[in-house]
Amino acid sequence: MNDFLNVALPKGRLGEKSYEIFARAGFPCDALLEPGRRLIFENEDAGVRYFWVKPSDVAIYVERGAADIGVAGKDILLEYEPDVYELRDLGIGKCRMAVAAPAGFRDDTRRTLRVATKFARIASRYYASIGREIDIVHLNGSIEIAPILGLTDVIVDIVETGTTLRENNLEVRDTVVPISARLIANKASMKFKTDAIEKIAREIVKGGSV
């Protein structure tokens, strides 16, 4: 098994775009695109083994060595701060972490700002940087309704097109940080599989990652 370079890909559209980059760079695995429920795919000629995992779990697989490299969103890296190497910005999955609020909202700085988010660390760091006291309400879904129902004043969440915000009468107030997919590597793997990892990172750039 150690002869393979193990690659963790996020399930879904981002993972499919990520695989296209690997394939263009000379690391294809046609079986990966076949319909079915298989999760692990190998290309012996290229020396790679791909497997699909939940996007938020990619960094865990890489950090703990089950995967040598993987593709994770910058939001995951900022929020969970896994002990991995960030090798490349792949230039895909571009969006932004943003503060959104109901249209016409005015921040009353005399009181604590209530913030709904599932990215508590990112939100805390952002508001600390501007000296704003906040109360975080941790939510995992349907964050947009929190300010509508009066649970919070604003939300901090990933914004791609902004359609969901507009449909719920919310608007972006500030951009916290731009987000895109990153190629990450396990630190031990970088020592023992240096040539293979550097080659794939190099060829990904040559193959065109944006």
C-alpha cells in the first residue's frame, strides 16, 4: 500500500473539479468517474490511489496520515487549523467568507453583536481584529434564518453567488477572507514520499490549476 500516493478528494462538485486537475496533470483514474458507490480507486501505472471523503474530513485524513495529500477548502484550514502542509492554491472552489445581515441593518456598537456561524474560530478572529465584542451562536445549517427570526444580528458564512442571501433579504456587509481549494500534504509523507508529492504538485501547476 505504501507504494501508492494516497489522495483524499472531497465528495461533490469540488472533488470532481479537483480530480480533473490531477487527470490533466498526468494522474488519471478512469474508474473514479464510473457510476456506483465505490470510494477507493487506484491507478497502478501512475502510482496513485484516490478516495472520496466528506469535504470537512479531508484535512483529518491527511493530518493523521491515512492520506498523503488531499484537497481542502481554505475555510476548513482556517477553522480547524490541521497540522498539515499547504502546498498549492488550486484556484478552484472560489468563494468568500463574509458577514451578512438583513437589508438596512445598523450595528449598535453599544451592545454585544450576536453572530450565527458554523465557523466560530474564523468569526472570532475576524471580530477580534476589529475590536468588536461578539456572542457566537453556533449553527450547522439554515444559518440565513437566524437574523430573520431575531436569534442573531448577523451571520458569518461562505458566500458564492449570494443568491440565497438575496432570497432571504440579506446582504453582504463585509468580506472576512477569500476562499479557494488548496492542495495539502501530510508532514510525515513529505519526508518519506517527497519525490512523489513534489512531482504531483509540480505537474498540477504545469497542467493548469486555474
